[in-house]
Amino acid sequence: RPEFALQMQGRTSIDPRWKSIHEDGSDFPGETHPSMVSLMTGEAVRNVVMGVFNPLIENHTWVNINAIPQFRPGENVPYQVYTTFEDITKKTKAEQALRESQSRLSNILKNAMDAIITVNEDQLLVMVNPAAERMFGFEGKDIVGRPLDELLPKRFRKKHPDLIRTFGQTDVTARNMGNLGILWGRRANREEFPIEVSISQVNASGGKFYTAIIRDITDRKHFETQIQESATLEERNRIARELHDSVTQS
């Protein structure tokens, strides 16, 4: 921004109009500006990021600063500092937006009620959220990097990877795996339990990744079993009553 560059001319490092800040938003005092540090130490200061208030947009412009001390022949104390400013506002804002997005995603994963896991193309676990740790009984640091197989009963370990690979060859980005029948997970204590799973895939710079949202349906299956048993018992009682009435009337 040429207009802003003109406004910067003639300012000293301690000029309050800089209103300079660090990347974390804290004040950047003039005496710690790269040019001042370079002048006082006689050493080059490179790649310092600073936010400088730009009155034209009423916001901070982000710059990458390099300060190089200049010496007269035979002297070891600099008489001036050559300082360059590179506008990196777009890059800094993009990085900030990425950090905010990652923070939001981290909060979603942390607070999700369902277990969420991500595996890479080799079906190695690269992410498990706290709910997944609780569900399967593993700590994330112990299971990340391990094969997905370790969360499955042994009888499914051969078939399940093929299902994921087949899904990865489709153009479908997400699907519910419930149409495959009841799926089963395996806890760290080797207990098997019924689960519902929805899976999605995404291509990233590091390859293809699969994310599964997993719900423990043990309680639901217990309830459904109780309903079925109750219905079966009621049907048996009805038949018994009808037989009793038939015998009595005859």
C-alpha cells in the first residue's frame, strides 16, 4: 500500500503512531522493535512479524521486518540500520483463520458425544477424540498410529478393511454403514459391543483420510431385546389363554 508506506516515512521506532503489536495481540514496545535492537546490539534481526496500525483501513497491517546494522569503516558500532518491511497481511490473516478453524474443530471433537476417529489410507489411526478414548478404553497417545483392526473383533478384521477400500474407490463422500447389518467394536478389555457407524472420506495433501463417527448402541439393543422378549411372552400368554378357553369350552 503506497499511501501507507508514505505515512511510515520519518517515524522513529518509538513513535506512538505505530500502535504496533505482536502476533498474539500484545503490545510491541518501540525499544524492542527490530531496528532498535539491531542498532543497540550491532547484530542483524531477521523475520520479525509485527502488526502496525494503518489509519487508512483502521486496522493493523502485518509486516515481516528485517533490520541490518550499517558500520563505518573501522568502527564496530553501527551508525544506522537498514530496515525492510514486507507486507504479509494476507498470509497472516490466512494463518489466523486456519488457527481459528482448527481451534473450532478441536472444540467440536473434544465435546462431541459420539466417538470420532480418523484413519489414513493404510488404515492407521491418526486421530481419536476423547469420546472414542472413553468408548474403546484406550488413551489417544497409546492408540494413535496403531491399526484400525485393534478396535475391531478378530472375526471382522479381514473383511472390514476391504469395505473401507471399496468405499474409497467411490465418488461418495459419506455414507452410513448401518445397511451392512450390526457392526461391532472391541474395547481394550476385549469386550465386544454393537455400534452404529457413519463414514466419510476426504483427499488431502497427505493422501486420503477416512473419518468415522461411532455410536455405542448397547443400551438400544438391550431395550429392543427386552421389547422383543416382552412381545414374545405376551404372544405365548395369548396362545395359552386361547388354548385354555378352548379346552374349558369343550
